[in-house]
Amino acid sequence: MIRYFLFFTFGLALLSCREDKISTTASDCYSGFKGLRRGQYIVDAPVIVQMSGGLAAGSQLVASNGVSWGGCHLPEPFLQDSLPIFVTGYFLTSDDLEGMNLIPLPFEVTSVKRR
């Protein structure tokens, strides 16, 4: 009986440690989408900053496979066209977004460094 209680307590502790809520600044970047939450975590992904006046944010991150990511929280010193950088952060998702073909993919930058 004690084993089951310990197993249940351990499982509950693991579930409560999950951090899928996004920051308020990321909510501001993607204010048109409700119920955003953090998805896949990416560490030191090589991307290139692409500046464009046609985008709502004015910039996007282009991964090595050619897929465009949004760059919510990208610091101003890194907002330079064709700048190669490494980013760490989270893809953002919601129930509404899972059925959409959205480009650039919503992405929250948590850290960045030059390549």
C-alpha cells in the first residue's frame, strides 16, 4: 500500500513541475491567439535573422531547414538582417493552432547568442 502511495506522490510531483504557461510578453507577441502554451523546447538552434517590413513583428528566424519561426523576445541588438545566431526557447501552441498551417511558427526566445 505504501508503494502505491509513494508512486502516486512521485507521479503527482512530476506533473506539477511541468511549466507550460507562457510569459505575458509572449502573450503580447501573439495576442490574436487564445490559450497559448509552451510546446517543444529547443536548445541552441542555428538560425538566421531575417528582417522584413511585411511581417507583423518585423523579423523572423529562419532555421537551417528553411522553416521560419517567429522571434518573440528577440533582443534588439540581434535584430540585424542575415545575422547568424543560436536561439534557445519554446515553440508556442494552442488548441486552435494545432489545426492551422501557420508561418512563421510561433516561437518564444529565452536566450540567444551569436554564431
